[in-house]
Amino acid sequence: MCGIAGVLDLKGVEEPAQDLVRRMAAALRHRGPDGYGCLLAPGIGMGNRRLAIIGVTNGHQPIFNETRSVGVIANGELFDYPEQKALLEAKGHVFRTGSDTELIVHLYEEHGEDLFEHLKGQFAFVLVDFARCLVLLARDRAGICPLHWSRQGDRIYFASEVKALFASGAVRPAVDPRGLDHIFTFFAMGTQRTMFAGVQCLPPGHYLRVGFRPDGRAADIEQRRYWDLDFPDWGEEDDPADAAALIDEFEATFSRAVEIRLRSEVPVVGYLSGGVDSAYVLATASRLRGKPLPSFTVRVPDSQFDETPVAMNTAKQIGSTQTVLEAGADVIAANYARLIEAAESPVLDTSCAALLTLSRKVRDLGNKVVLTGEGADEAFAGYLWFKWREIGRVLDVGGFRPSTALSRLVRKCTTPHVHLEELRHIDAMIGGPHAQSILYNLVAGSRHRYYNADLKEELGSHVAYEDLGFDPERLRRWHPLNRSLYFGYKVLLAGMLLSHKGDRVTMANSVEARYPYLDEDVIALGARLHPRWKLRNGVKDKYLLRQAASRVLPFEIAHRRKSMFRLPLAESFFITPPPFVRQLMSEESLARTGYFDVASVRRDYRRFNDATGSKLGTFASLGLTGVMATQLWHHLFLGGGLCDLPTLDFRPAADGAGKLAA
């Protein structure tokens, strides 16, 4: 993994200053402490901060084809590099490095803009075709690697992280209220929208095509989708009669996904929680390596959420040497500013701060690569809300579907201020109620509870669902469970799990996370199957995965009930609030940002101080944490003055722009 950044002069004339490109790349030094490279040409300036994992000695970027007519900078890994390299060499292509990134220029020579179907892995890259006066900015299918961009006049600024855009001096941080509304609707940012006005996130499975014009006018810019998750029409799913053969197929597909993610010139370790997902990854990787992989686990002291005993038992069964990190409220509070800095948005899930400290421990012990279990719940219906939805659907008969009315009734009862017409409008945009509909409606209750009148007026009738861009007619052709899985892939996975819990917190500590469950072939296998292989009888989640895991793990581990990894929410900050929290939640600071109703926030905040905070309930506590996180985000990125914590410094610097500075 790496960090990439740069600028395009859309008229294709002016060569960006080297100091500008270096400054932007310097803001991403945490993503790539092992080296810097840049490419400068008329209209183009791009830089790379390298985290050396493959081709350590000679994989410096940018990388070119044989004639230097095509150049690329990239972030990520292409895991089938050896096989693809052999195929390309057989066709006459000459490789000059040991880096998997070199595949991109040769695949482009071979296939042009159809190269994406041949890319297997996690990536974000910028490719320049000098002969065709063309630039492609691309992102992987699942959205593992981030890529942001902003148009300022006749220039496009791009970067792995938004802070590098600000380091250019041309992009100024300002809030996008609709971006904030995503956090308080989905507790995630899974679309093009970011927290910053004028800054876009390139969606997963898309590329930006910038074609320079010969007449000197600004280049044509087009965003194209090259991949999207797809499911068979309802009733046409694959439902094999031979269970053993299907388990064999899944086991082989998953083993291959793990095997190629073990390819590295540096050590590889694994995260391990108490669930089957990470346990199956670790067990499979250890079997393939012929020795147990070291594992890393978070311990939540004195908490109902602590899975350490189960994880320790799993590590013992596998033979893994385990490192356990304690993450109490003090650790969460001490690392929350760093978390918001890394995520570049408010983060409502406090467990993300624990994962930030865990990745730091991985790096401190000399590791750069970690395998994780993210993506299994999205592929095989692991979350509780999938069960709720499927149980509710037992009432449906043919075209008579009372579960739709039931979903809306529950949402209306839990948020009486939301009109039924708005709920119908939301359902129409996403192909009908999803498993997540009630969950996100409960989360969104904090919008009404905490937004002030000015923010509500500015948002007007807009709801975050309008930014998803789903094709509801296409979704309605799928089984309802598959609709919900699609929703999870697009929103929670890309917007929170792969960002707040994935790339941002690992790369903040120069660690690359790899995701076997997000392998292209694993995703395709899961998508084609009948829902009963994912959720059986409405209650047995991750059915196929658990059957396969039973072959290498004890039954009690393979079939342990799903328990979401999270830490206490508002309790981490509000029962005994640290000084910065008291300052952020003060009347003065709340009034200064102008997002929230001061009286409502202060009322609920005081309830924690007088020991009645538990009566708020999970979702109000989540919302109150969101208020605090938004206040902290505003302090860090939009000028400070809300608490005594240092702010982010985006002033030009040789090797450290965008880091916390006193």
C-alpha cells in the first residue's frame, strides 16, 4: 500500500511545480514512509509515498512501460502478480521491476481501458497515457483503497486522503452539510460525498477518465463504472443439491484468496476476534504457510463486549502466538483525535479507536501486513438485522407483502416525526425496505433530536439515500436478502468497515490490511448462491462459511453466535469525560460550530453526569457520540478553538503537512 497525490492542469499546458506535488505527498508520509517518487510533465504532476511490500528493492514509483509512453502511480496490491506477469511476458512485454504495480502499464498496453477486468486485488491508481493525452484515476471493486479529488477552476487535485488536497493550498476545508447528514443517517460515508464541500470520493468499481483536448480547452472529465456487485434474478440463484461439493468449492476458492494474500516480502500477521470470520482466515493462512501466523486481539477490560477468552482459545487451537492489546475508555479517549484525523470524518463507533491502536502495535512489532475478516458478514448475511428482515418476511405470500407495511410501521413508531411519505420515498430509491432500513431509521433519529433549526433548514427535504444512486428496478429483481446484502456492501462496508475500521486506521500506522473475503472470486461465488446458503431458515447465519470452517476449526468456534466487535459508546467519553470532551460539549463550543441544538445536546450530556445516561438508549448514545465526534472533527479540520487539543496544520511543509501540530 502507498499514498498517491497530485494535480492535473486540465488544459494540458502548465507543468505543476515539483514543490506542490512533494508537499501533497508529504501529507501522506504515514501511508508510505519507505520512499518518494514523482512524475512531472505538461499538465500532469503526481507523487507517490511508498510502503514497500512487493518488489522492495526496485519497485519505486512512478513505473513506466517499455517506451515510457505510459506511466502509473498506485496504492495497493495486485495479488495474482506472478501469474499475470507470466502471461504478459509470453506476449512479449518486458518487466523491469519486481513490483506488482508494473502489471498496470502492461495490462493497459494490452487491453486499454478494458484492463480493469484483469486486475485482481485492492488498488487506487493514476495512469497517464502520453500518446493519447489521457489520464485514468481508478479505484478497486470493493472500495478498499481510497481516492479523492476536487476540481478547482481548470485544475483537478487528487489524493489518497483529503488532507493531501488541503496541503496543496488550493483546496480549502469547508463543511458539506449533506456529508454530515450521511454520518447521522448511516454512521458511514459510502458514496461520492465527503465531509468537505467540493471534495469527492471516487466510488468503488469506478474510474475517472480525463481526456486532454487538442484545442487548448479544458479536458473532458467522465466518471465511468467498470464493475458492480450483481445477483441472479429471484428464483434463478444457484442452489446445488450436493452440499459437500459446494463446501469443497468454497473451501478451494477461499484458500486461494488467502494464499495469494500471503504473498509478501515482509511478514504477514492476522487480526483475531472471537468470531468465525477472522478465525477461519487465520486457520487457513496457518495451514497454507505450514506454521501458525501470529495474531493480534483487542481486549475490552470489564466489559460485556470482551471476546478475548474466545479469541485466546482460538489462538491456542491454531497454535498462533497472540498479542493482546487492552483498550479501555482511557485508551479510546487518548486516541480519538488521531482516529478523527485518520478518518477525516466524525466516527461514531468507538471500537475504531481500538483498531487504530492495534495497528500501531502491529507496526511496533515489526510488521507491515495484516489479514482481516471484514467482508464475511456482507457476503453471507452475518448481521442480526438480516435475520430480523427474513423473519418478518414469513408474512409475505406471493404479491401480498405485509412485511413492507410492517417495516414502515416500525420506523414510524420509533421516529414519529418522520412522515410516512418520506419513508415511502426512501424505500422507492432502494428497491423496497431492506434489512438495514429499521437500523438506519433508528440511527437517523438523532438528526431530529440534535440538529439545530439552521441545519435542518439547510438540508431541507434532502435525505442521504438520494446520494446512493441505486437502480431500484434492478434491485427489485433480486431476492430480498440479496438486496440487503447489496446495501451492506455499498454503504456499511465501503463507508465504515473499510474506512474507519480498515484502510484509514491501518495506514495511519503504515500497515496494509488485506481482506480474503473481498477476493473477487469469493464475492462472485457468494453472490450467485441461493440465499439459503447464506442465511438458513432465517436464523442460521453464514451457513456455507460455517460449514467450511468446521473442517479446520472446532465446532464451538465455527458455529459461535455472531457478536459484533464494538466498545461502549457514549460511556467511553461522557460518564467521566476527559477535559477535551467537556470543552467540545460546552455551550460555547456547540454554539460556535452551529450544527446542533445546544439545549438538546446539553440535556442528554448532563444525564451521563448524573448517572442516568443509560436511559438514553443505544441509538441516542450513538448520536451523542456523533455530536462529540463532529465537534472534534470541526476543531481539527476547520480552525480549532473548541478545545485544548492541537489542530491539523495544512501549511506547506517539506515532509509533514497535515499532521497534528500544537
